[in-house]
Amino acid sequence: MKTFHELHAANINPEALRSEIDTKGYALIRNLIPQDSIRSVLADVTRILSTENWLSPTADPLQRIPQHSVAYGDPDPVFKRVYQDVFNLESFHALPHQPALQRAMKMIVGDQLLIHPKPIGRLIFPNCEHLVVHAHQDYEFMGGDSEFFTVWIPLHNCPTDMGALRILEGSHRYGIQHHQRENLHVPEIPLDRVAGNDWVGGDLNAGDVLIFHSLTVHAASPNISQQMRLSLDCRFQDARRVLNPSNLVFAGESGKSWEKTYSGWKSDTLKFYWKNIPLTFNPSKAEIEHLARTAEPPSKRARYARMVSQLA
């Protein structure tokens, strides 16, 4: 596997970043986010994991050493409950709004920057091959306009043996690729059918960010270390491009809501910030309202009705 080509935060500019994305499908920027911002999120996340007895009581929680008998992952109910506590953290949501990261993303998408409000946390136990995320494109899961970008942020130094992300260079040039769905919890692209150049990877450190196009094929490496791998990924786009409204709402039956997420926050600054931005939805609100009346089976109607209520 080839090693990532890297840029350094002190030397980035719009031309360099766009060239990296256009030619390779990704850009790795070293030392972009200040260490204190990363440490704040890591401390909050590991505090939750320690309280839930996921981490060894004899080690510093920041070392992320799991209890020997513990290994959870989606869709386990225990994982979902703890993950929700992580998702509700104010610091977790603040990290994608970090000023240096916003400046870098504006170099790629322009000044009308939309930060998707639902970042994803990865709480990856070691030596759990069945939980490894295999090759896929983020557009498969997010929809909307394909011209959006994912930013993957490790919350600690992340060598390759800890499950760092790897990228199929140039794969964004091949459009939407076929994802296999049969008997799989998460759709993936079979490796014998994936289109692209060489796989690239390498160690990533706290403060580094890996940016890639929505059509860039990527996958996690197995975590064969003795520590949990904790990371956050978030998405950015030009606010004038269409957005799948499911990226703003909670359409499932779990009872999640933004009100519950925000209930423990100290500041109102990031609450519902996207409602101040004129957005174009695909499907449109009118189309969703129609589906809430007509979709089959009834469970789909209920799902669309929940979306409508949250887009009001």
C-alpha cells in the first residue's frame, strides 16, 4: 500500500487543496486542528466510556485500553445507548466548527460553507474483524448532491495498526460504484469490482485531518492494537447545492431529537445553526409530505412524517 501524500497546515492554499482533491480524491493535512481542541473531545468521550465500564479501571482512560470482556458495536443496544451519550456531547459537535478546519474547507467548497450537523463518532474496539467498515463511498449513505466532502479526524495518534482509514486513490473519478447489499449490515463495494488506482494509507496523528470526496472509495484498516480507536467524521458542502434532508433530522423510531441532544449544552451558538441558512432539499419538503401520505408500507409513511415534523 502506498503512503499518503501529505500537506502541512502552514502551507495550504486553495489551489493546492483543490489539486489534491481533483487528482487523488483526498487531501491529508497535517497539524490543522489545535491539540487542545482534540484533547477536549477525547477527554469527554473517554470519560463516558470509562463511566460505562468499557475501559480498564487500572489504566488512564485517555489510553483507551478496553476491559478484556468488552467489545460492542452497532447495532448492539448497549453500543447504541453509549454512542448516543457521545453524540450528545457539545464538544463533539463543536469540533467540525473549529476555525482552522472551516478555513480549509472554504478553500475547497467556497465561502458558502454548510457543515452537516450530524457528525459520526467511531468507537472501534481492537481485534473485532466483524466490525471493520469495508470499502464504500459516503454518497451511498448520504445522498443529496455528490459534491460534498468528508473530513476524518482521529482523536489521538492513530497508527495503521490501530485501524486508520485508507483511501483508494483516484476512485472518485469513476462515479457511483455498485455496493453489494445482500446479507450485509453495511453495504460495501466488493474488492474484485472496485474501480480506482492504488490504495494509500499511513499513520495519522491528533490534529491531522483526512479530507475526501463523497465518491472516493475508502475503508478502515483492522484495529490490531490493544487500544480503542476513537475518531470523528463530518461532512461539508457548498450550502447552495442540494441536500438530502435526512442529514438534518432523526427519522428513525429511536426517539432521538435535537432537543434531547442539546439538553445539556452550555451554549446556544450551534443549536439549529443550519436553520439560518437557505437550503434546497432533495427530496423537497413537498415531496416528503406527499410520501408521508402515500408511501408503502405504512412504516415508511411514519418515517417521512417524522421528517416533516422536524423540518417545520
